[in-house]
Amino acid sequence: MKIPIDFSSSNTVGFCLLPSELIQHILLNLALPEVIGLRSLNKPISDLISDQFFVRDFNSKSKSTNWLFLYKKRWHRDAVLHGFSDQSDRWYKVEIADLLKPIICPGESVYFLTASGNFFLFSCNTVKEVIAVNLATKTVKRLPPSPLGPRGTSSWRRSGMKLVSGSNSFRFMFAELVNDHPNLFVYNSDTDTWTSLGGKQSIPAGNPIISDCIYLNVVNGAYGSIVMAVRLDSSDEPIVVQLRFDGGTDNGQQLTVGLSWGNVTDRLHVYGDGYMLVIKSNGVGDADIGARELNDIEIWGVGSSSRKWVYKSRVPSEIIGEIKKPYRVIMGCLEKKDRVIRAALLSNFEGLWDIIWLCYDIESSNWSWIPIPACKIKGLNMAGIAFSSGLTL
């Protein structure tokens, strides 16, 4: 049950006079950004939120919550992460301007790269640095340059990087071609250092690919991909897998990866965690407008014993009917957690953004659509989208 509470100053005294058991029940049913904001309400509420038993109970509930975060490129005026969870019915604003100001120069272009748990990574285009923000401790840290040197925002590919976090530390990984050979680069926050590993050749076709891997896409194309399979619990070299795609574009269709402009593409591929979303569109309205509309979405996955992308499922037509809208620009992100694949498509038409959140249960082969209220974000300067989970106090 969602409990709407107005925490304006006029209602603060009345709220604090409620029985402590009721206050705790209300707080446990709030989203994490609301609870963090209430720490400054007064000392009794702050003490309750800091209590180890409350923290335990809240974190137990919060760990099962999945979040989608958006960031808009106006940090010096409005450095806000917009977050929506699958257990809420509205958007939340996570203020980060005060955290970024001490280390970001005015006018710097800041992009949201990825997130995991309480850690959020941003890239600065001018100084070519990566910045880690810990929302729980409200601390900010510059990462040292990677072995490839300083990197601008255009160098980062969402499907080629992954952030894995613990309670107080994280590892940031990305894969790149170096001298035509896939390499893995890993930053460990515990040591504040980077390591690099060259991938070993793929095991012979027909042999099973190691399960429970993190998959990082190195090269993506219309007819295949090069992927690195990484084992977190092993010091072994990552495995390089070349995957053929038999469902490539036909009849001169245009393909883009990650982001597309509606008037130049028929198909968009979105990759993540060993899966690929194939989004097909057709033109609508006046050709000069360049608008398109979704007409089919498929999910493909890394084959367990083959060297090709394997077809898994298609979004049912009834869901397509609910989500299809005209767009000019569209981008996406994809994440697998446990047995569920989550995909977000962020599209823009006439300056207004629309978000689609789809879920695919691997075991039951069931699709679901999570309706998202309008985020009321305008303009073409969206600067990052990512899923996250495991946010805790």
C-alpha cells in the first residue's frame, strides 16, 4: 500500500506526533530518495532512519526494487537524476548538484554512464574524466585515467561496460579493441587502480560457453558481434566469443546500435548482459517529418553451445499496440538480473521524451510492460539512461 504523505513544514509537527510504530511503518513504505530526504526533518526522525534495525528492514525491502534513472545535460543549472522504480507510481528527483560542484568546472558537459547499487558513474567530456558518486555516503571520487588514457563521452559504449558494486566498493569494467584484439580493462575502487587483460581465443564451437559470466560487447554489426565473457570470481582471462547473427537486415534496411534518428534507420539493436533487443520500425506520416513507429521487438541471446545469437521471443502484439508511438530519436538500455531481462526505450518526438519499460521472464517466457508516468522532461539534451538495483541506506 502506498501512503501519500505531505512533508511540508506545516505538517512536520503533526507527522512527528504520530506513534513511533506508525512512523516506522510509513517510512518503510517510502522510496529511498524520500527516506534520504527525511534525514534532515528533525533529530528523532534522523535517529530512527539511522537505527540499525530500521536500516536492516528497509534495505531488505529496497534490495528487491529495480530502478530506471535518467540524466539531463544541464548540471550547472539542474544536476538531477530522475528515478522511477518498479514499486512506485511516480518519478523521484535525486539532487546531485551539491556533490558535483566542487569537482566540475562550470560549463562542463557531464554524461551519465552507468549505475549499480549506491554508485553512479558520470563522464566529463572536456577534462575526459570518470567520476563516481556514492549516494549513500554522499561522496564523489575521480577515477584515475584508464590504461587507454583520458576518454571523452563518445568513447564509452553502454554495451561494452559494466559496473558491479558491493556495499562500500565497486568494479568498473569495459572492453575495447586494441590493435585489433579485444582487451578487458577493470578498475577496482578498493585499490584505486586499473588492470588490463587480453582475451583468450574462444573455445571450439559446440563446447558450452561458461555460465554466470558478465558479457561485454566489443564489436556490434548487422550480421554478428564480438563479445567478451568475464568471470568475476576467477583470475582467468576473459573468453572472446564471435557471434553470428542470422537475423540480419534485409532488403537494404538501415541499422544502428544504441541510438538512432528516426528518419534514417529501420532497425535498432540494443545490447546488454549477453542479450540483444532488435527493435524494428516503419515510417509514419509525412516523409519530410522523418517520424517512425515501433512495429516489432525481439529478444535474442548468446547461445550456450553455438557461436551465434539465438532467437528467444517476441513482444506480444497487444503490448506493441500499447507502446507504439511516433518518434524521431530513440535510444535504449538492457540489463539482466536473476531470471528477468529489463529493457528501457527512451524516445523523443517534437521535443517530448517518452519511456517504455519492458520485462521478459526467461523461465516463463512471459513479457510484461511497466507503465511509466510522463517524466515531463523536454529538449534534446538527454545525457544518459541506466537501470540499477540494490540501493540501500
